[in-house]
Amino acid sequence: MAEAYKRSTRGTRHPTFKMPRPAPKRLSLFRDQIENRRFGDWTLRILESVLSAKDVESLVDTRSSLRELLRSEAVYVLREVSRNSADEKLSVAEFFVQAFALVGDVESCLALRYEAMILRELKYMTQDTLRVCYEEWLRFAEDSLHNGYYSIAVKGCDHALFSIQSKEIADIQPYDFCMESQMVRKIKKLRNRALELDAPRSVQTRTADYLKEKAIQFQKNQESHPTGARCPASLLFRNAIKARNMKKLRKSQELMDNED
């Protein structure tokens, strides 16, 4: 089992890759590789071939199917390897980072990038080569901010700042100290920007969650107090409540958008 999770090395021989396979067969082959837990370079090459379709409409459908497949499998696989070695967990996380990047699933890609970087941070205790430098955390924060994941960007900035602050003072040269001071200011500026952008979204999210909770609670109350046959008037009333809640939600969202 452990062998299946190991990444293929550069020197590993792969069978000759045949591109002419029909797209459905290549998709099926990729699915088989995932289900058999073969997370190596060969599987990524199969994924690339699946995404090489020239038909735009077909490619859109294929990407959608692949996103669903990868999301569902990633959840199960990460649970499976949760008790495995750090090497295996890191290998699996990095595989899915590349796979999600190929299918254009930015959110999942960022989530798995964060997971992989955290694994490397934990493993840094024994292997310095896996340490995540502050530049990498900063790039992650910038990517998150660019794609609209502001709260994730804040976390990336926090890790970048911690990475700089955790350096041994004795190891820092005067020039490096000056450069890193400038970098700290840059990271803090990015962090503040992410917090500013995340604030109205947080209010909007809380409002939407509140209205959704109220609508669910109302429906539960209706179901817990049956009144026999449902008359048209009660149906109209329920529809009016739903319409009002939706109207309030849209209004709150518009207010938040105007504040932006």
C-alpha cells in the first residue's frame, strides 16, 4: 500500500504514452489510476492527455467531471493516509495540488497547497530541506488574494511573518536584516489588504447564514405542527415568507456590494 503512494522518480521508466486513445478511454484510465491509488507522474500525464481535447464543449464537460472526481477522491484518500508517514501524506497532497491545477480548480488547489505546506512545516523538525521559506508563504498569500480567498491569504501572511521571525538572529547578516524588514512591511500591508477585503464578505456571509437558518427553522416549525390538508392560503403564505427572505438576502448583498 505504501508503495502506491510514492511519487514516480525522474529515472523511473514509463510505458510509451499513446495520445491517440479516445477521450472516454483516457478518462476511464485516469479514473482507474486514482481508484488504484497510483499517484505518480504517469497518472498526471494521463490527466494531461484527457485535457487535450480540441472540442471546447467536450473539454468543459470533461473538466467538470474531473473536478468532481478529484474532489471526492481527495477527501477519501487524505483520510486513508492520515495515519501514514509524513512522506506519504506529503506525496499525496502534492499530487492533488498538481491535479487540481491542471483541471483549473483554484479553490481545491490552494487548499491542498496549504495542506502540503503545513505538512512540510511539521516535518521541518527533522529535515531542514523541507522547510517552507517566507517567500513561498508570501506567494501563496498573493495567489489566494488574487483569486478572492482573503481569509486564506491572511493565514498565508501569518505563516510568512512567523517564518521570518523564527530565524535565528545570529544567522542574519546586516544586509539580510534590512531586506527582511522591508519584506515584513510588505507582508503586513498585504495582510491588512486581505483583512479589509474579507470584512464586508464576512458580514454578507453571516447575513446569508442567518436568513437561511431562519428559513430552515420556519420550515421545521411548519412540519412539526401539521394542520391536515394544506390549503392554498397556507401555501401562498409559505411562498411569501420564502420570497421575503430572498428579498432581504438580495438587499443585504446589494448593500455589501455598494460598500465595496
